[in-house]
Amino acid sequence: MTDRAVPLGILAAIALITLLAPALAPHDPRSADSPALLPPSEGHPFGTDTLGRDVFSRALCGGRQTLGIALLGTGIAVLPGLVAGMLAGFFGGWADRLLMTVMDVLLAFPNLLLALTLIALTGSGPAQVALAVGLAGLPAYARVARAAVIAARSQPYIEAARAIGARPLRVLLRHTLPNAREPLLSFAAVSFSWAVINGAGLVFLGFGGDPSTPDWGAMLNEGRAAFRTAPWIALLPGALITLTVYAVHRLADAWGEGKTAR
Amino acid sequence: MKYLFALIPLLLILAACTGSTPASSLPEPRIVYGLTLMPTGFDPHINASSELGIPLRSVYDTLVYRDPVTAEFVPGLATRWELSADGLSYTFYLRSDVHFHDGTPFNAAAVAANLDRIVSPDTGSQKALFMLGPYNGYQVVDDFTIRLNLTEPYAPLLDSLSQVYLGIASPTQLAQYDTATYQFHQVGTGPYRMVEYVPGDRLVITRNPDYAWGPPFYTTPANPIQTIEFRFFEDPPTRALALESGDAQVMGELLPVDAQLLAGNPTQRLYPIIRPGQPVQFMINVRRFPTDNLSVRQALIYATNRAAIVDAVFQRFAAVAYGPLTQTTDFYSPDVTTFYPFDSGQAESLLFAAGFTETDAEGMLALPAPNPTAAPGQPTATAATDQSGSVPLRLTMVIPPWSQYPAIAQLIQSQWRILGIDLEIRQVANFAQLREAAAAGDYHLIGITFSGRDPSLLNQFFLTAAPLNWSGYTDIELDAYLNEGTRQPDPAIRQQMYAAAQRRIMEQAVVLPVVDYANLNGASTALEGMAFDAQGWFPLLPNLSLTESAGP
Amino acid sequence: MHPWVIKRLLGALLTVWASVTLAFFALRVVPGDAIASQLLQGGASEADVAARRAALGLDDPLTVQYINYLAGLVRGDLGRSLLNRQPVSTLIAEQFGATAALAVSALTVALLVGLALGSVEAVYWPRLPGRLAGIVSLLALSTPVYWSGSLAILLFSAGLGLLPATGSGDTAHLILPAAVLGFHVSGSIARVTRASLRRTSGTDFVRTARAKGLRARRVFTHHVLRVGLLPVVAVVALQTGFLLGGTVITETLFARQGIGQLLRDAILDQDFPVVQGVVALSAAIYSLVSAAADLLYGLLDPRVRVEGGHQEHD
């Protein structure tokens, strides 16, 4: 029980901070009214960035875009990916071949081109970034889900269930899936981590719309260029990203343990 | 599983074998020069990237050169030249003592072969061809005299002929390799010769011992650099690191924060060069409300604290720009510095006068709802109104990712917000998208900047029918100034024309000039003679020498 | 040839065709092309641009261009770059060696580190070694490559002067990028290894094996590891395809040659033939890698026959 409490607590805290950020932030995150690259000081607990904006305020507000993109992107990757992987892994045959060919095609399609095409069609913005990130992660999740289902379906009790005459879908959902739970959850958490990083990459290239929107990934990038003169810029958003990823993984692990279905 | 482990050492050996032969057989002293982006191709007649000129400027000679200090045209492969009275032909008298790196003698026929190549549709030139302007063929008068003809007078021709894109290559070599493969086997007459070009990895040149026909500003130091290896450093933060660790002895386009660090480092020296051409600027859309109003445009320039931008974004390694040309461009007019200094008070009153008299709860300006009893001449809007019917002062800015536009845009957004101007920034990924955004028309400001010494580059942006006239500003008089400036070879007349053009553009606030961009080059202090040519980008490599063995 | 091999080959061809088609049309949905962008920046007029595009066949109807491209593809002709006239196959061949070298070494690092971290975490959790392994794998996952790479360069190259930071040359230049990239990839391998191992530890056949008196370690390697590895194989296959497709960030950071840069530049420059060629290559690689993965599934767990294995269901 405590296993889940800690990561849940962390995530709840981060969610709370993110939602309340505009009220909590001491400065307007877009307002560049201080000198650039100030070290942590009075009024700026984490200093100012390359344009003179308060790092602390931007980090507080940055969760919104980063987490929003990551959550949406993970959803787009995991939900359809799970369905595709399950069907392919459980039923095999032509369904498997067809689905996996589609996945290979998606995998071979460059993420950057996907993002560019999306933007040409619908303009740039966080939703488009999330879609690009999700579509990039979808085939990956499908493949892992498929492997997990294949490994799970070969258990003897599965054969037993089918021998009794249980319908395939029931066998899939009530028996096979729960046994594949751990790798499925774990890779969902991995997909989330990838979504955060890939999302940050696309936002940095300018696909996220307004570049002044606070975003942990963008701040990490900025912070890298100025690292030797101003290491404080990247520290806070980097720590927040790592903390979130840590909590998500711990939660996935905790959910994964549990009674083994029989 | 066991098999996997057995494979690993095999694969590692394979991996190691993919390395190419080290350049230890090349003559010393040797330096590594850092290039900052990888051009798609290295053929000066074909490709447009300025990066390729950095090594190739020294592999080729050009008909004329420009003195890096005075910017005057001096003899190169041509000892002298004459312009016909009607301005339609240039006659070049060529040197007779020159030969190419492969031994082929240099003469008028060689120049002819080069011109043929540049204009040939098979070559597919992306820049050199267009630098020739209204070029209309040549005549070989004798072995060492060639005449170039034009359909109309074209003053920038000499400047074009002084650039690497119109460098003279060996006709023998051009005949031997096709347009796709020549770039790997380039032969010129210059002080360095090309050894190899490995795409994505390096380009190597070595000194030409026979070189004896350089312009006067090519000095020959006692201990010149024999081999220069050009490598690519596309990631900005690694550039300074490479310089400090000795991976490279020269590096271009350092980040301003890194240049700050370098300034305090005794083993490195900074060589900032202000880029000639357009400053980092925004073209203002004069066809769209509210920037169709001159007062609003002027207010925007008054509202921008450019010095603060130079401080924050460029760490003071740049200069405030006041006009459509940077201070190192030919015929730059210092008059532009009188236009629109930073003055938020002036900006406010101009915006008020333009009708933006309302302020909402957040301090944003707006045009009050149209009043039936309002005086005629009040600006009407086709822009979106909010519930009360008033029109907020909301602007859209489109920016590319280069030249620090994102940082500049964000600072401007923050500065204008204080005055009540709501600015939305839209970043695009490449030039094609920039062009697409311009075609769509729903922007008020768009960021674009080209470099080049000759101000005729303004034609592409400000002539009425120009392909890149993204401000939509049309003015017959401005057209006349620009066209005359392009036609008239007399520098005094060109000076007048371009002064008038710059003044007109700024009077009408067609552009928001921000910064004269400086290319921050860093070099080891062991390197002597570091200087750049008249175009600003290209180093005078023949003048370099090492004071101690500080090579790689 | 074995019927399975034929089936997979046909599948690979289908995948390549579908990918190239998708890329072909996606590229043309995005407005503009390499020629227009380059020429306009070089000082050309609209008329010049139009003439040049017509000469290159960029104005032909899309279906005509598509069919011509496919015809070339079938012959093995990937076309020429719009910007530098090089045959696309040459461009790819030049860069692929560096990518392959980096991919192989990074994958090796990733496998060794990832499997080790994941196993340690699965076996020793919740004791300290397990927790430490967990933290390391989490760091690998949450740190972007450009960060770990920059830090590595700062530390090992600029700071300690131990290793060269940039360049493609020899093995020495491979060490830092392979280590950084390998560490990053090991994160996902470690996590999935851990999850799979914890699941399969308690199943029936393991208990049976232990009841037979086999030592715990042998039980682990010969029973637990093999079945638990199926999802891990899937992840490794994915990462192999990803690495062989070119890792642009690592290449840029360490100033290396590679397919990643070739592709990114071609996409941003809209150099259609190059993008299409690299996509075709990627599709072929992913097909190959998935086939290998499926083969491995069968080897690891004899009860599973992925291809032609219909004895599990009706």
C-alpha cells in the first residue's frame, strides 16, 4: 500500500502545483523585466534565464504544457497501441501480419516529417506536438504489447481455459491481459518518459506554437546552451521532469504487482 | 544468448574498421577550422550556402577582389577592367602568368568555360547564376581579354565577380567531372588546393606552393599554415568546448554567452564581425489592420528597446540596427540612426493618436467600439472585436528559428506587453514555411534577413513586384531609387539613391530593424593574422600562421 | 527457400512500398520544395523558380511523379538529391557506415547495461542494490541525450581531456557517443526487463523446476529469463531499428556523420528523393528486425511458435 502512496503523493503534488501555478508564481512567466542570467538571489530564488525572466515562475507554470503534451501523447500511443498489440498477439495469423505491417510503416515514418505534415495541415501548437509524439510512440507500444501477450498466452492455464470452452475474447481480457500486466504497465511508463522528451524536442524546434509559453523541456534546452554561465536555469525543470518520470514509473510498478490471476 | 556475446567483439572490430585514414600524412603545421552548418553541397557555382565559401574562398581566385579594409575593387585574375559608356559591357584584361592547381594555364577561354558552366541549365546553379544579374553572354577578345555583356546596366556585377561563387575553376577539371561529382575534385588557382571532401565529416585543403598572383592584402607570413582541416560543429554549445579543448583552432558562430566566457580566457581571442546585408529585422505588413496605419508602425519601433535586446540576447556582441541595412553594408546611410530611438512615451502617444484609447483590466490597449457620432476618418477595423465591440491591439509575429529570432521575439513580446500591445508569436521550421505564412497573409510582422555586401539585395524585398515583398509596401519612388541604384555604376550616384531608399523605408516604417548581427568567431591566440574579407564571412586563410605548435 | 522467409520477404516489400508511398505524399502535402526555397534565397525571381521546377519534373502531375519514382525504385534507382545532384543511394551509403558503427556499439552498451540493471532491480528489490539500479535506469530514461551527452563531453573531453569529443574517425571517437547513447537506450531495456522478470518468477513451471531440485541461479537463467525476455526482445528490436535509422541528436552533438543528420536536413530542406530513400531503408530495416525478433520469440520459448503456430487457437 505504501508502495503506491509515495508516487501518488508526488504526482498529486506536481498536479496541484501545475494547476495552481498562475497563482503561486511570484512573477509573470513571460515578463522579461530583470537582467538576464541573474544567479539565485532576492526575488529570484532560481535566478533569471537568458532573457531575464524568473526561472522559478517559469518552472512552476511549465508543467502545464509539458505534462499536457506528455499525457495526451501517451494516451494516443498506449490506448490504440494496446488494442493493436493485443489483437495481433492473441489472435495471430493474418490479423497479426496486417497490424504489424502497419506498425512497421509507422515506425519507419520519420517523426520530424510527421510533425511538419501535421503543422502544414493544422498549424503548430501543443496539440499537434502531442499527436506527433503519440503517433511516434504508438507502434512501439503495440509491438511490446504484442510480445507481452504472446508470452502470457502460452501459459498452461490459458490452454486450460480454452479447453473448457471459454470464448477467446474472454480468455484474452480476463486471463491473458492481467498476466501481461507488468510489462504492459512498465512500458506505458516508458512511453510516458519518451513522450516528455520527444515533446520537448519538438517544442524546441518551434512546433509548439508560441515559444514564450513556459515548458520544462524548452527550459532544459535553453539551460543547456547557458550551462556553464548559468547552471540554475536547467536545474529546476530537469529535477521536476525526473521527479515526474520517477513517480510515474513507481506507480506503474506498484500497479503491476498484485495478485497473480489464476 | 551465448551467440550474442560471441558476436559482440566481431561487431566492434567491424565498427572500428569504418574509420577512414587519418590525415597524418599531410604537411604541418595543421589546424582545424570549425564550420557551423553542413551545406547540402560544396560546389560554389551551384550551391548557395555561405559556409562553403569559408574554405573555398582560398581555393579559387576571382577576376576581381575587394580590399577588406577599404572595400575597393582591386585586381585579381584580371589586372584591369573597363566599362563601356552605355554600361552594358565589362572588358577584363587577364593575367598571363597564372596556372591552375592541375597545371592547366589560365586564360580567357578558361573564364569562358566557367561562365558557360554557371549559366547552363544542366548545372542547376542556385546562386551564382543569379548573381550575374542581366548577364547576356561573353566575347573572347583574345587569349587574355574577355568581355562580359549585359542587357541592362548592373552595378553589382563587380561585387558578384569578387565572390567565391564566381570563382574560376580549371576547365580541364570541369570537363572531366560532371556537375554532381566536381565538388569532390575541385581545382582552382588559389593559394590553397583541395585535398578531399568527405561529406558530413571534413574538407581538407593544403597550401599551393606555386601561388604568386594574389591581391596585395594576401600577405605571406614566414610560417604559413600548410594544412587546414574543416570540420562541422552544428551544435552551438559544443563549439566553444571544441575551441577550448583544442579540437579546433578556429570556430565561427559562437554563442554570445560562450563568447563572454572566451573574452576572459587568455588562450582564445574573439573576432566579432558585423554581418553585411540586412539586420535581424521584421518586415511589417502594411496591408493589414492595424499596421496599415503609419502611426502604429512607428509606435512599434519606438516601443522596442533594442539596446536591451543587444544586452540580453547578444551579450553586447552586436549593435542596434536603425535601418534596412547594417553598418557594414555598402552605401549604408548613417542618417537612419535618427529614426525612432527607443521612446515608450512617444509610442504611447502615437498609439493613442491612432485611436487606441481604451485600456482593459489587464492593461491591454484597445480601439473603442465604433461610435455612430464619431468623426469621419476614425480608423475602422475588420479585425475581431470582443463582446463590447472594442478592438484589442493584438498583433501576430511569424519567425524563423535562426539568427536568434525566437529569443528576440520573446523579448519584444515582453516589452510591448508593458505598453498594452498583445503580441502572438508563431515560429516556423524552415524558409518554405516562412514563405507559406507570408503567402497566407495573416501576420503583422515577419522575420527575415539576408546577408550580402551590395545593397541591391533590397530589391528582392522592396520593389513593388518583388518575390519577397512581404510587407506589401509599394512606392513608385522607392522603386526608382532601388532600380537606379542597381543600374548606376557611379558610386556617388549609388550613394544618393540608397540613402534616399533607406530614408524612405524608415520614414514609412516598413521594417522594424532590431540588431546588426555579429558573427562571433573565436580563435586560438597562437594563430596570427586572423582577418576576414570584405563580405564578412570569409577568412583570409593565406595570412594565417601559428606562433607556436598549438595544432591538434 | 523456407515458406516463412518468403512470407516475410513479401511482407517487407509491402512495408517498404507503403512507407515510401506515405512519405511521398506527406512530403508533397507540406507546401514548398527544396528548389523554390534555395533559389529564392539565392536571389532568383519567381520565373526562374518556375522554370527550374518544370525542368526537374516537379510540376508534373503527382501520379506521374509517383509512378516514375516507383519505376525507379524497382530498378534500384533511388533518384538524385534535388540540392546536390548526388545519387541518393550514394548519399545513404556514405553515411550509413558511421550510423551502423554507432548503432552496434550503442546497442551493445545498452544491452549489457540494461539487462544488468533490470535483472538486478528485479532480483534484489526492495533491497539497496535493487533500488540503486532502479534509480540509474530512471535517470537514463528521464535525461535527454543532449544533456547526458553535453555533460559527458564537459567531463571527459573538455574537463579531463580523456576522449575526443567530435568526429567520426576511429574507435576512440566512438566511445563517448556510444556510451551516452547506449546509456540512454538502456533505460527502456532495464525497465521492461525488470517488469518481465518479476512476472515470470512465480509461475508454475519455475516452481516445478525448483521442485525438481535445480539451483536457483539455473532456474533463473534457464527458465525465468527466457520467457521473461519476450517483451525485452521487442524493445531491443525497436531500439535496433531506431538506432539504425540514425540518431540525429547524438550525431549533431558529437559532430559525427550519420543517416540522422542526412534525414533531418533533407526533411527541413524538402529534398524529396533523399527523404524517400531513407524512409525506404528504414522500412526495410524495421521489417528485418521484426522478423528477427519473431524468430527469437520462438527460440526463447519453445511453447510459442509465432509464425504458423496455430495450435493455440481455433
